[in-house]
Amino acid sequence: MRWFRSGISALVLLLFVQGAQAGKLKDFAQKATGTPDPEAPAPPPPPPTPPPQTTTAPERADRSSFGSGTYPSDSGSSWGEMLFWLLTAPFNSNNSGNSDDPFAAEDRTRYPIHVSGEATAPYLRLDYAWQYVDSDIDAHDLKLEAGYKPFALHVRHSHYKDRSDGFLMDINQYYGVLRYGGYVPDSIPGSFEIGIGFGAAQIDTNDAGIEEHTRGAITVPLKYYPVDWAGVEFRPAWYKWNDEAGVIGDYDFSIALGYRFVMLRGGYRWLWLQGEGTFNDGFYVGTSVSF
């Protein structure tokens, strides 16, 4: 466990260093959506564009390498087999709760086993968290997971408030997730879940000068619970609201303590904006209810 504690300490130190770069809530919303700051000075005019250089047809042909490469052989059969295995893997349920050992010999397979109340591969899970960003900014975060076997829906609503100027910002995320997880007692201690989700991310504020934006998003949720009463989760997501703004990395790391159905959770979330740094980062506390 020494390496685990060392890793957590290093992560916390890194996030504190990143936190020193955090900006105000409205500043993030303007930069993430490509909205110009009305108080900022006008940018200088762009330099004149030089005239295009012409080349002869033979020169273009000499410089072109399109079509000159080789292509790999077809490997569609292996990908098809993996996709078929992923989509048809039977998530054997064990909901009796009458046995002290939920993994009786007859239930053990090479596929994950779903146990009611576990945070991994749940049928239904609700999360609430309160995040402290700084003395002026905090956030309330709600997450919903609903799924059956490898298919799931993830919805997340994050409400930020800056008390210094009354600025409000909502980030909503919606994903269809292909997941794989549960218990595989013969090979992996504890339970796990890996997934990939595609959907949309939306930003909305109470400032009329910042328009609502909705664009595509991707997430790769990861969960691992080595014991029944504790586990870790990492939920990265990426989205972009404006062609002139950078990609946003939404990162969420948490540690959970509890037992089936109810877990207490503590974590750290930060938003990284390409070319600008880290925003709205801070610790949070919350709870999870799973079925």
C-alpha cells in the first residue's frame, strides 16, 4: 500500500501546483467559448498575406507522395471477433443476497459477474458532490448512470457559482457508453469497469454576452475496487465548444469508502483548457447510491 499512498500524495501535490494557475469562472467561460472580453484591448491587425508561389506541374508531381505508400493487410476478422465478444459478453447477475459468497462455483465464468449495489457496471447509480474551488467559487455536481450489460447512459450536470460577481455557469454532459466490468474472481481481485462513451457537452451561463454552446464529447470512465469497501475512479472527458478555442480536458479523480449500495466519496476535479491552463480545480466530497 506504500506505493498507493505515494501516488496519491504526488497527485495531490501536482494538482495544487496546477491550481495556482486557476482563473475566475467568467474568464474560463469566455475563453472556452471563444467569446472576446469586452474590456480587453482590440488585437492588432494581421500582417499582409504574401502572394502565393506558383510551381510547375512536374515540380508538383515530384513533391507529391500521395499513393506511394503501402497499406496494412486486412485485420477485420480479429476486430470483428473482439467486438462480438464485447457486445455479447453475458454479465451474470447475482442478486440473491442469501449467500455469504456471491461467487459460488457454479456462477464463476470468464465473464464479469454483476452484484447488486456495486459501483461498477451498475444498473442504476446516482452521485452528488459539492466542490470547493476558492473562497468565491463552488460547484454542485450531479451524475446519473443507467445501463444494462454493456450499454449505459451517463448524464452529468455541474452548476458553478462565483459569489464575487454573481456569475453562474452550467456544464451538462450526455454520453452513450459501451462498458465492460464487474467481478472476475478467478483472475482479478475486486471489481472493475472500463468504458468509452460518445455524446455531447453543453455550456450555459447567466451572462447574455456568452452564448450557449453544445458540441460533441468523449469520455473514458475507469473504476477499480480492490476490496468491497474501497475503490478509486478516474473519469476523464474531452470536448470543445468553439473552433477558435482550445480543447477542454475535464478530469475527475476520486476515492470511495463504504459498502454496497452506499459509498462516501472524496475527490479532485479540474478543467484544463488547451493553451490557457487549469481552471475551476478543487477538492470535492459527496456520496454515491448504486443498484
